Amino acid sequence: MPAQVLIMGMLFNLGSAPDFGSIYMVSRNADNVNEYGLDSADVQKLSLITNCNYGSTALCDDTGGLYRYTKSGWVLFGAGEALS
């Protein structure tokens, strides 16, 4: 069995974890409604997070942009447009 590593609550085989850039987990709960922080340059990398549920949030430390995870994926709070 290959060695594994736990990153932000997600389990990866050693060496196979994606580059999350500046994204870090602030808090999590049993329902996977999590809070993240990041730099705005890494907003597109939010799609790499596979263990969050509806209502999770991500706050850009540099711009104050707030993203929320919805059934459409990560959306800029108030904008209603899903990230592609």
C-alpha cells in the first residue's frame, strides 16, 4: 500500500496531491461545511477541493472576496456566477 498524506481533510497517495497554491483550511465540521483562506490568484484552484459541502466558504486574504460553495460549485458571494 503506497504511503498517503492528509491535506485539508483529503487523503492522497504520496506525490499525487494537486498544487493547492495558497489555499488553507481555517475550520471544518463533521458535515464538511468548511472555511478556507487563500490569495485571489488561486481562486480557480478551489475546484480542487473535493471534500466540502454546500455552505462552505473561502475568503481571499488579499482582496476580501468571499466565495461560497453551492450546487453550482464555487461562486463569488452575491454574484451568482459559478467558477469555470
